[in-house]
Amino acid sequence: MKKTILNNVLFVILLLALGFSNKAKAQCGVDSVEIIITILTDNYPTETYWELIDQNGGGYYINAGSLTSSNTTYSWNICVPDTNCYSFTIFDTYGDGICCSYGSGSYSITYNGITAGSGGSFGYYETTCGVGACQSMTEIEISITTDNYPTETSWQLLDQNGGGWYINPGDLTLTNTTYMWTICVPTANCYSFIISDTYGDGICCNWGSGSYSVYYGGNNVASGGTFTYDEETCGIGTCFPSCTIVIPSNASSEGETCGSDANGGCNGLNWHISNITITNVVDDWDWGHMYSGIGGGEQNPDLYIALFENNNYITNTGYYLDTWYPNSFNVLPVWELDTNNTYTLEVWDSDGLLFFDDDYLGSTTLSSPFTAGVTSVSTPYVSTGNFLNSALDGVDLTYNLNPPTYNFTPLANGQTMHGTTWAENGTRDTDWYELILQDTAVFTLDAIAEFGFQIALIDPIGGCSNYSVVELLNANPCDTISISDTLIPGTYWIAAMPSTFSCQDCNSNNDYLFTVNWTNLIPPCAISTSYTTNLVSCTNPNSGAIDITVIGGVGPFSYSW
């Protein structure tokens, strides 16, 4: 089997003039250090290439074929910022390294005169993590062997803050081929890995024998191949376990349940579908070819609906087993629609195995401008070209499109709020609250959650499209976080959310609590006086007077004479 090595980051600088050995020391400036990469080629130098990547995905590389002379030493001297952290990977396209089957090649990398990595005996690649100003790093290795339809496969590696690495559907193009990625990650972070298949049949075993594996620090943490649309592995790396908090009896509830967004706040920028109903199947004489793939058909339908965004699979409703229409689906979490994208609802009848080992009944397309309210459509049958996975039927659908809403839960002074939230497959629920200050006040907030948690104090001066974050805090499960600020009169928002974008099921009770208090500041009394005098007359002793004007304060005033 041919193996193809890919990387998953953006390289921004290409080193040129690689056909000679460069022994001159680089003249690095202030706040820079020198990295020296040295390679002694084997008998097949064109197989060798390398990459040097910083923590932001930028860096340096050479391509396979750049080295042309066998048994020759090549050297590169590079000045890099002394604050950056790098990983160095050397590759061999044939998979036999550069030593010792066909020559005695070797490599080394030094950072500021100190050797950071060296070797020569490896397979397709070898990675050195933690070159430079790095915190503790660990290597994650992802390996995917594709099935007969590699363009359907994608993956995400997400840290607890929602950052990470990914490839998109269409990035993998070779069938029955092993792709590998090596990523150096901070040891202190917690990761989740999500593999997806746009067709919903995984990568094994209907159309090939694909598989995947994930290694963290040399230990296998995820593997498989048989799934439908997605498979997620949580808790990779240094992860904090969830905990339980006690909900006080005086706490107010935000009132959300899984799939609702009662206090969606600025989440309301998107349209969403609240429910979908299959009301009728046109010409349902045979339910298509309800062939299960293992002999025998079905007598009853198992209908479901899949959502696609710009032809990329997003999610599906699940199906009613052996149930005739009407079938109503209350989609949870709510399916959100971005006005910049085009969406497709595809209707299928499950044949009893994996999703999409099924009968395709048709589809309907939704694109901007969306229309609010209940819409009824028909999905005329379109042939897939696959006799066993086609139906002869169209479907009548109704669905409800809801426009963006901007709902904020109001907060009162001294209030304790209890909320729930979720994070699945790269998406998280954010709950929004609003408070109004009439006077300048000292504001405090104390929060705790059963999961990794973020809470933000926001000045909505520019509305949802351009608000200003006053303070954003992160906390591990059951750690208390506090905000304390002096705020001027006005409206403020509180946004509460998971710190991760995955591994918190929507149907689980992921609880959090926070309490807000504010104390108005009484401005100092600024008061002054001015006066004029009328001197007493020698002939009239009662004619003298003094006129006092008070500036500031609130009358009436008194004085001591």
C-alpha cells in the first residue's frame, strides 16, 4: 500500500538556493536566535524533505525533489524570533528514512547552538517537538486509511478553547491510501478528535476497508472506521474531569432545554429550523428498493432527513423505526442557517444498516433570502445511479423557518442564575444575560460550573455586530471565577458558555451558576460659595449686608454667623 504523508498547517516561507552546502553562520539580530538544519543525504536524496513550523502554523520547508545530490551534506541557517516554539519534521517519500538501507544519511537540528534533534533511521517521517521557547509539548499522530470515497472524509482536533487543526471534505483524494499527520501540542491542553463522513457510511466497511487511529504521546487514544456521519473521542491530553455543583433553592433558572435558545442573545444572528414533518410520500408502492445489503427487503419505512451546508454534510434527524408518515422531527440542537450559505434537506429511507446504506427519496434546497413561517415543499425523486440505493418516491415536507431573535435574560441586583449549556461537534451554546445600571457602580460576578467554563462581561456599545468585551475569564470544572469592575451607567451583557466546542452532550445536564451584585457609587459633593458685601453706613448702622451665592449642592442651606 502506498503511504502519503500530509501536513495540516499553513507554511508561509520557502527556503531557496538549496543545491549547495551553506556553512556560514547567520547574522541574527536582537530578539532572534539561529536554527541550523543539517542533512546528509542517502543514495536517494530526492525522497527527502522537511518542514519547520511555529506555534502559529507558519514556518519554513523544502519540497521532495529539492535535494538532488546523494551522500551530500546540505545545511540551512535560519534566524527566528526567540519567543517562538517550533516542531521539526523530516520526511522520506519511500518510507525507509535516510539510514541505513540505502546509504548512511543523517540529520540534526540545533537551536542557539544546542542540539534539539538528530537521527536518520525512521520510516516515512520523524518529528522533533519543542524546539525553541516552548512549554511542555506532546506529539499527537493521526493516521487515516481511506475507503473508496476519500473526499467524503474530514477530521477536527479541537482543544478546550475551540482552537486546533482540521482538514475539510475533499482534501483527501486518493482511495485506499494511508494519510498521516504529526502535531506537537501543549501537554497542558485537553483535546477532542472528530472524524466525519459526508455520505454517512463511515470509512468501513461498505465501500472499502478504511480505518483511523490517533496516538497521544505514543499511546493509542482513538481508533475505528465503522461509524455513520461522525465519531468523536473526548478527553485526549490533560483534561479535568467534570464535577457536580449544588443548585441553591433561591437560584433563578434560565429556562432553556436542549435545542431551545431562550436567551440566545447575539446567537440570534442566524435563522433556524424549529421542526420538520414528512407529511406524505408520493407513490409509495414499494418504498423504493428497500434492500438491506444482506438479503431481503423491508415492508415499512424508516424515514429520516439529513442537512447539508454548501453540499457538506452537517447532521441528521435520526429515524422512526418501521413507522409510516407523518413523521415529525423536533431537531435538537436547533439547526442554524447562515444567510451566506445554501442548505439542502435530503430525505432517505433507512434500510436497516448504516445511514445512507439506504433509499434516497429526494431533496429540497434552502437559500437566502429566507422566508419566516411554515413552508411546504415536495422533493421529487432524482436518481442516484445506484439501483439498490434508490427509491421511486417523492416526499412532501413542511418545516418552520424562524428569523433571528435577540433574547437576553434580564438580571437584577443580587440575583443568582442557574443555567445549562452544551458543546457538540465544533459548536457550543452561549447563554446571554442583560443588566442595566442607573448610576456608576462597583460590579461583581462570581461563577462556577460543572465543566470547563467561560464567562464574559460585555459592553454592547456597537450591538451584536461590534460589541466590546470588558473581561473574559476561563475556569476548570468546579473552580470559582470572579469579575470585579467599576462600571458607568448603561446596559451590559453577560455571556456564559463552555470553554470547549465538543464533548458536552446537549441532552446532559451541564449546570453552571453565577451571582451578580452592584453597589452604586455616590459622587463626592462639590460645593463652593462666592459673596459680595455692602459696607455699613456711618449714618445707618443697619445698612450693611453680605450676599452669599452657593454653587453646587441642593438647597435649602443654613449658615452660622
